[in-house]
Amino acid sequence: MLSDGTRVDCLTEEYAIEFDFADKWAEATGQSLHYALMTGKKPGIVIIIEKESDKKHLKKVKGIALKKDIKIWQVKKDS
């Protein structure tokens, strides 16, 4: 738990990572930036893709990630 009561989903030596579903891309972006600020780590997001239409959200988050230097990983639902 961080000093402000929030919790990072995954904290590595390099990254503070938020895991979230694709339709929550905006919240994941804000949380990853907040966690990075609080921990001194780089921001990261794991986007969970459940269906083909989720890819539109992935495109949005990738655009912001390029500007804000956020590392993006994607996980697809197992068929």
C-alpha cells in the first residue's frame, strides 16, 4: 500500500503497473501515472483484451502512452 492508501497492482524493480480491462483504458492511464509518481518507478499498463472490439481502446491508450512514456503490455482472453 502506498502512503496515500492506494495499491499498485504490480510493482517491479523498474515499473509500477496497473492491470485493467480495455474499456477502462482512461482510468488505467491515470492510475499508472499516479503510481509511478508515488513510487519513483516508470508507469506501465497491462490492458486485458476480451473481444475484438476492445482493440479500439488499445489504440487510444497507445497514443497517450507514446506521449507520456508509459509501457503497454496486452493480454488477450484465452479462447
